[in-house]
Amino acid sequence: MRRKLSVSIIIIICFLLQSTLFQTLAFADISPNLLIVVTAAFGFMRGKKEGMIIGFFCGLLMDIFFGGILGFYALEYMYIGFFNGYFRKMFFPDDIKLPLFLIGVSDILYNFGVYILRFFFRGNFQLGYFMIHIIIPELVYTLLITIVLYVIILKINQRLEAIEKKGAKKFV
């Protein structure tokens, strides 16, 4: 219960920051995607199932407030959480290289999916423009924010795991 509440609070705070504060701090109308960081981080820290669940709720928030089609972002974020869950066994909390790499790849795949499904199929074939003006700047901005946000999420996850282990020992 404590984990669900904590993760829900993290998702809501990151969504609010992404849609308010970082929209104000946007460079050339580009803001970081904090929900990608949350989804990917919990995916490789907790596994495929939890990554999918968190991805679904992050995407659902995006769908409700910013999406034109209900379920579009939920599906994309679910895939991102699931994809990152494959790397759970390779994840080491002390090493930030794998999380940065996975979050970077997740952001690129997310934006490429948005391009394909929302622009390409409508006849907008300007992938180069989309890459240079949207995907790469958002990737850089997201990775810069990831360095701080990932550490916070990692500490919260470690604290929750310690509490869960302590609670599990009481019943054994």
C-alpha cells in the first residue's frame, strides 16, 4: 500500500512539474519528459509488470489532459515500461550509465512513435526536421533532468524496499 501511494505521488508530482513548471522553462517550446523518466526508471528497477502498470497510468494522465485519442499515450508508455523491465537483471543502483542510456533510448522511441503515428500517417514526411527540432533537443533536456530526478526516484525506491524487507521479516 505504501509503495502504491508513493509511486502515485511521484507520478502526480512529475506530471504537474512537466505540464506546468517545465512548460514555463521550455527552450524553443521543448520541455523534458519527466514521465518517461519515471516509467523507464521503475521499469528497470522493479521489472516488466510494474513498468507496464506505471507506464499505463503515466500515459493515461497524458491522454486525459493532452491527448486527442484516449489510450494512445497509455499504450506508448506501457511499451516503454515493459521494454525497460527487460533490463532489471542488468540494473545496478550505483551505476548511472545504464539508466541514462535506457531513458535516452526510451525518449527517442517515444518521440519516434509519436512522429510515426501522429504525423507520418497524415502525410508529414519531414523526419529530419522533427529529429533536429524536437527529438534531439527533448532528449538532451530530458537527460539533463534525469541526472537529478533519477537519483530521487532511486532513493525513494531503495527506502521503500528497505521498509518492505523489514515488514517481511516481522512475519517470518
